[in-house]
Amino acid sequence: MSATAAAHPANPYSALPPNCTFTEPDWQLLARQWFPVANAAEVTGAPHQAMLLDEPLVLYRVAGEVVVARDVCPHRGVPLSMGRHDDQGVVCPYHGLRFGSGGRCNRVPSSPDRPIPAKLHLTTYPAVERYGLVWTCLAPDPQSPAPLPVMPHWDDAGFQQINCPAFDINGFAGRQMEGFLDVAHFAWIHTGTFADPDNQRVPDYTTVETEHGFRADYISSVSNYGEGFRHLAPADFAWLRRFETHLPFTASLTIHFPGQDRLVIFNCASPMSARKTRLFVPIARNFNLAQPVEEVHAFNLRVFEEDRAMVEMQKPERLPLDMALEAHIPADRSSIAYRRGLKKMGFGAFFLA
């Protein structure tokens, strides 16, 4: 965690946003967690608009510092994302108030010689840059602060770091996360990208509870080479896919290719609301490094689109944590472990009819 984040006091604004789509207990639990809200490369001087847990946010840089704040000018309530940036901060388009380091108001054009009251400073949230993303937490718990999720191999020598463009889904983050962990849908949904429609069997696997979720090692004959490269897979090769979750909505998938080649996909489902998710996907790999990054983006976009078609249509919209509300099959071990983990964290029914 950066020094800026570590020194940031507990956020005083922990009431539900207007028109919140979460129950208050669930929102309070989620607001204590870290979520990504932007690719770091997108946060320049200009104000960048984001949404997290129904709370509109504005992000900007000033003197190298990333500021995450409520997207509202404390003077007359205009979204600062409508404003512009000069060298000393973001300028509100309505009356020209400027907000700089730490979200502090540093200029009131109509009263340039008067002291600036603290009430004109922005409500800010801690900001951490990691894995090419900007992370924030709306209501940090000073007694038991939540850790940021950990991505394997991102900082390891020989690994390339890639950030896919953010991907919006009209669905609940828990449904997207469960779909990422699901291994039974490969042969039905991902046949246009990497899976074999004739390889439908899911071998047995187990889940192991960890400090922040669970781990599952899934070994199968389903190749992860994309279309046009499947011939590279050795005959009878056993593909290991290691899933590691950080509840509630983050998980890494480390795919063991032949030899020492590794591909890590970091699934970060950021809940804009209970019905809309912004997916951030950092990728690390130590092979095929000459491939244009644009091709990686395009391939993963195809995979995301295959998943989105299902997630956006699932009913109920949110994830039933009562195991009796949906039927289950043996391949659902990860899904069952995921739902039990959320329930253990204290979430409610997590269910919208």
C-alpha cells in the first residue's frame, strides 16, 4: 500500500449513496473492501469519471498524485468530471473552484484573497496504484483494514504486464465472478476462442479454503491455445488451471502451459451497482512476448463477450447464497465454495427477485 493510502484517515462518508441498489448491510460490507475503478494509464490530468457501489467518483492526477473523490463540487453540487484540469488541479465548470492535492480546494476565483474553509475540500478516498489499476475503498475500517488482492507473477522477472481495456457488463459482479470460476461452461460458451465442444467432461477437483477465499487446482485436457494455435499443444498434455480467489469479487487464474510458460489472468469485477459491473483484467505472461498487445486485447474481448451473453441473462439477477434456491452439479465445487465464502463474510441473501 502506498504511503498516501496508509496515511489516509478513515473516510467520514459511509452513508449509503442516494438510490443505492444494495441493502445497507451489504453496502457497508462491500464499502470496506478495495476495488479497482480505472486503468491507471487512463487517469491523467483531465478528470476521469467512475462509479463504485452507486457512488459517482472523479479521479485526477496532480503533481504525480492520484486523487479519488466524490464526483461533486461541495459548493453547488456540479460533477467535477464535467470540469477541466490545469497544472494545480481540477477546475469546476460552474464557478471555477479548483481542487488539487488531497482534494483540497486551492482557489476560489470570486474571492481570491479570502481564506478557504475546510468545508470546500472534497470528500476523498484512499488511492493505490497496483497491477496497472487505481484501487479505492469507500469506507476503510481502521480497526481491521482490508488488504488489497494479490496477483501472482505480476512483478516477477521475465513476465510481461498487460492491462486490457475495462469491460462493462449489465449484470451483478457476483454472477460474473462465479462465471469466471466455472469450468463446466468451457465446451458450451468458449468454443469460438479456446475450448473444444467435444471435450465436455469435467474431471474431479477440490477447493481449499484460504485466508481470503479459496484455491482450486483444476487439471484437464482442455487446451488454452486460441484458434489457430491449438496445434501447439502436446498430445495428452495435462493443463493445470489454478484459481485463487480474494472475496468478494477478485480472482486470479494461473494457467500452466507446456514447459515453464505461465499465463495469469486477474479477474477484478468492480461493482458499479448491484446491476452493473466494470471488469478490469490485468494479464501477466512469460511467453509469446513479441505478440502485439492489441491482439491480446482483442482475444480477451472475444472471451469476455462470450461470458457476457450468459451473465447478463441470468435470473435471479444477483447471486442466491441460500444453497437451496438453485440446483447444483458436481462441477460446481468452485461455485459452492464461492457462495459459502460470501455467506461466511456476512453478506445477506445477496438476492434480487
